[in-house]
Amino acid sequence: MRSVRAIRWLLPGLVVKRWMLISGLGLLLALVGLAIWADLRPIYWSIETIFWFLTAITTFLPRSITGPLILIIGASLLLWGQSRSFGSIQQALAPAKDTVLVDALRAKSKLNRGPNIVAIGGGTGLSSLLSGLKSYSSRITAIVTVADDGGSSGILRRELGVQPPGDIRNCLAALSTETPLLTRLFQYRFSSGSGLEGHSFGNLFLSALTAITGSLETAITASSRVLAVQGQVVPATNVDVRLWAELENGQRIEGESVIGNAPSPIVRIGCCPERPPALPRALSAIVNADLILLGPGSLYTSLLPNLLVPELVEAIQKSNAPKLYICNLMTQPGETDGLDVTGHVRAIEAQLASFGITKRIFNFILAQAEIEPSPLLDYYKARGAEPVTCDNRTLNSLGYGLIQAQLQGRRSIPTFRHDPRSLALAVMRFYRRSKTEF
């Protein structure tokens, strides 16, 4: 194993060998400079000393024995010294981790060469996507909606006047590379305690940091350092927005938590104030993106709120990166009842058209392959949820490219949710194809 590990240090991409070579060359040049400065006398002395030493040794032992012996001793000292040096670096960088340093550097190098990915959305769907994507790239930007007004986030928003931290907390935890214990602490939700019940530690942490630093963006940056986040999490806007929705029955309702249980089909949504500004970091990430993803997540409460920020939509349209919409696995009662993949796509198009935007923001769709019958599917159907079916012909006639895959994964789980590994694998396959075919 040690010899194999040593050979792995010779593989390209670690960005270690070149600096060791430069350091050795620098030492050699420094010694030559000192020798020239001293009128070359140190070189003569060194040669005479080495000649005397070799003559003395070969007096007692023949060269056929002395040469190999000294070579073995020198190589052993070199390997021992390098091994202890890298061991010390390993202890300093990751004392609690079992990963071998060369493997950690190779993995880091691979992630640093990964594509610039921008994922737009919110809720558990976005965090599932991010936790899978971080195995393929360290250059990930999550642009997250800040319209939540229910649960712990809603309470903190009303009582402290901060932007809702819940979806941001989930994305930070998903992209964290720190110890699982620290991530679990950030996600810990208090189950009792007056005033604490229902709140998560991460929500309180982000709210406190926002109050200290004066902005949610700065609080996210500080939290990212604590959790060693691989990439960045950016709010869609720094404005305190409140969602409203117009329903098919003519009713208008307000609040993200109310919209998620609309009594009638939703026609369109909007926000107050209108046309909120985007954060410069979000716009910069889209400009430099190699791949832009929308979803998965609740259509009207996680995805479309991001598209209420005109600057984000404009930046997405201008980008030449491949753009992929990731559709949900199941419909959501009170929000997307009866909508298939085409229905989801038309809802996005209709929302953009209500703002006078007719140009598409994506041309490709990733959807779940047919879900097989199961007791879990029956359980969901009994509660009003249905699989989001896919009409290939209709989508193709509309000019969309369709990719279907088993996004739920093969593992048996008690909920219908995207499997992070399966979803990320399907996304990266699309990205590699887009580089050669599209």
C-alpha cells in the first residue's frame, strides 16, 4: 500500500510536484549564488571534503559494497523524511479524518476542475441536488429563494425582522464538508422549550449572525467558513419579499405558506415589493456558469419566486451555458394538482409571459422515468399526490429536449424524494453530453 501510495504522488494534477521541484531548484541556485559570492571557494572545499570522505570509506570497504549501501541509506532517509513531513501536514490539515493526504489532494484537484454550476430553487429539492453535486465540483453556487414565511423561518422573520433562513440553512448543510456532527448540530431542531420548540439551531445561528453583521449575505459567508462549505449559497435578493398569488376562482392570497395550500388552481404569482434587485454575486455566478439548473422544488413557492427577480431572469437568458429544468417526482396537493411535466413547463412560461418575457430560460428537461406501483405510491395517492407524468411527444413538439432517468434511486426509502446521487449523476451526464452534442 505504501508503494502504491507513493506512486500516486507522481500522478498529474496534485499541484505538489511542481512546487517541490521549484523549491529544490531555488535551494540549488541559492547555494550556487553563495559560492559565486565567496569566489567559488566553498565549491572547492566541498569537492575536497567529499573526495576525502569517499577515499576514507573505500579504504575499509570496496566500492561495490559502499556505493549501494550509501545509496540505500540516502534513499531511506529521503523517504522517511518525506513521509514524516506529509504526515505532519495531514495532522495539521485534517487531524480527525482518515483520508490519506494524497487521496485528499487528488479529490480536491478533481473537484477544483469541475464545472461552474448554478442551481436555482429552494426547499428540500435544492438541498438534495446540492448534496449530490458536491461530489463532482467545488464550484457550485446555490441561488435560494427568501420568500418563506412559515414554521421557524416565518417566526424569526416576523419577530426579528430578518430574511427567512430555513432554505439557506439546508443548502449550507448540504454543501458542508465538515464533520457530520457539526452539520447535524446546524440542522438540529429543538423539540421542547418555551420559545425554542420548532426552531432549528442553524436558523437561530444565521439570524443572530445577521443581526451582528447587519446583512444575511455576510452571515451566510461567515457560516460557510464554519461549515467548510464547498461552493457558495446566495439569496436571490436581499429585499424582504412577500409572495402573493392569483387563483383561478379570482381570489388573491398572500404568503408562501398560504400559497402552498391554495384552495383553487394558481394562475400566477407575484411579490411585494415588485421587481426586487438581485445580489451581484448571484449575477456574477450566472455569467460565469458552465451549467444552470432550475429545480427541483415546489413550483410556486420555491422555483418561481426566484424568477420574480428580473435581473436573474435576464442573466439566465443571456448565458450561453446549457440550462436544465429538473421536474418534481410527485404533484403537491394544493399547489400543482393534476400537473404533468408539460403543465409545470407551461406554468413557468406563463409566469414569465406575465412579465412580458417570451424567450425561454431553458431548453432541456430532466424528469423521472415511470414510477412502478408500490404501497408507498398508494400511500401518496391516498393523500392527493400523483406521479408527475411525462408526455414526450408534446414536449418534443414544443421544442424541449427531454431526459428521463430513475431520479428516486434504487434504495427503498419511506418518501418519494430525489436521491442525491442518482440526481447528480443524471445532471452530470447531461452536462457531458451538452459539451459534445448540443
